[in-house]
Amino acid sequence: MTFIIEAVKDDCRTVDFRSSAIVAVILARKHAVNGFVVSITDPDGRLFSADQFNRLLTSKGLGSDPMAHDVGRR
């Protein structure tokens, strides 16, 4: 899985690639704190703005199998 982090500020643009949603969100938030406008594109091509980053951290956003969680509870 590849997450694409794009950050733009003034005439500066950076694009980073991460394989983990958690790592992508951490990096994106660091850019946002430094004044960049940041977005993350998930492996399915969905675009998330800074106010939506928490949605990437759900079990589905992390790419985990919900059935695996259910098996562990039985």
C-alpha cells in the first residue's frame, strides 16, 4: 500500500510516499504545522485533506481485515 503526501506552501511543493497510513499522517501533520497545505492520497486514489486525516487511521484506512479482529474476540 502506498500513501502519497502532497504539501504546498507558497512556491514550494513536496511529494512523499509512505507505505503506512500512520506514518503518512504523522508526516502530513508535521508539514501542516509548518504552514503547508497538505493532502494524502490513499492506495485507492481517495484524497484526504488535513481535516480528514483521522479517517485514514480507522481499521479500514489502515488496511486491516475486520474479520481478523472478530476472530481474535471469539
